[in-house]
Amino acid sequence: MRAILAQAVLEQLPEAAPAAQGEDLVPYLLLLLLAAVIVLGAVCFVLVLHFVGQRRREPPAEASHEEPAADAVQWRTAGVLLVPARWMAVRAATVRDVRNALELSNATPCSIEDGLAGNHQQALFLAPPVNGWVLITGPGVPDPVNDIDEVYHILRSLSIKLGAAQFFSFNRAVGHHSWAWARGGGIVRAFAWAGRTLWNEGELSPAERTFRMRCPGYMDPPPKSALAREGILANVDKVPLLAARWSVDPVSVHQQLPHAIGVAGEFTRIRSS
């Protein structure tokens, strides 16, 4: 009987040992699983930090549609009367210098608001200097659509006499627009559009590149697609912004000198020099 019991005990021992060994491995497996979870969490955390840092270093993606800049909204809401269709900016310390350069006659005092709104009978209005630039507006400022050569001649003449002269125009109704900069008798940069390119001279200025202004060449075919036309017509709203970067724009003149008095008068159109 004892032999039988001993034999039964011996038969049970091999089966018990593996079970005991399996129970001993459970804590180790749990520890390994916990360690794996910790490592995986740490890796995910590092990846997230790397992704966030990469996004901060990358430049912002360009929007498919350009949003109007704050200064663009500013000049739009300032009132149509403060943004004439055409104007010039001349480098000068005093209005007298510009008046003499234009050989202005019948000069009379005129307020900034009346001058910018065109509430005077004379051909030109000269605003007091802002940051070394004198703004010139009025019906006497030539229209590049009618005669682009006249714009060239008056800019060249003023730049010879005073050092630098600029021209700006835009017509939101038909999309015509232009800008030009002359220095010492030479054209630094010029572009004029009236359904086709009337004038394109000089290299694009940094400000034109910043505002992404479209300037087709003389031989470029007229834009056929609506998207291409919109790209060029978008220049219209950027003309006052370009003027503000190059020299001075009508809105900033009115804001800085709201109650100042300028000069209105007549002049003989410059055709050659």
C-alpha cells in the first residue's frame, strides 16, 4: 500500500513542477509588458515633440486665396474721396520746390480734404510733404490710358529737377492700373495695364514681389482664363499699398495731416525734355 502511494506521489511530481515554473513566469511577463508600454509611451511622446517642433520651424503654408492686408482694409474704409484715381509723389522738402518745378500758376491755398476730393477748379493739388514726399493729385495728372508718353515725360522731367518722382493710377471699374518710378531722369520701374500691357520697364521691386503683383510682358498673350484675369486685376487693390511702400499714399497723407493746407494751381503740360 505504501509502495502504491509513493508511486502515485512520484507520478504527480513531474506535472507539478512545470505548473510551478509557469506561475513564477507570470510576474516577469507582467513586468516586461509594463516596460514595453512605458517604452512605447516614451517613443510616442518624443515623436509628438519632434512633430510640434517641426511644424513651428516650417513657414506657414500659402493660402489659396490671399487675404486683404490690414493696410488694404484701412485705405478701402477711409473713403473713396481720399483715394484719387491718379496721383504722383515727388521727392521734395517743400511744396514750393514742386510748385517751381511744375511752373504752377494761379496758386491758391487748398485744404487736404478738398484737394484729395478734387473740390477745386485747378488742374493740380500739392499736399504738404510727408516723410520727404509731396503728393500731387487732380485732373491735371495725366492718364496713362490716354497717353502713356505724357506720364513718361512728366516723371522724367520732375525726377531731373527734384531727384525722384513716382506715378500711380487705378480704375476699379475697368481694372486699369499703373505705377512708375523715375530717378535722375531714368525709369527705375514702370508698369501700366489697360486690358494689355502698355508699359513694362525695369526689374520688379521688392514691394511688387511682396504683394505678388502680376506684370505681363509686352508680348504675353492677353489672359484668357478667369483665373488669369483675376490675377492681373488683383493688382488694382494693391496700388495704394505699393505707393505706401515706395513713398506715400493719399490715405496716409490725410491721416498725418488732416487739417493741413496745400496748394492748388494750373500748369503747362510737359511734353518733352
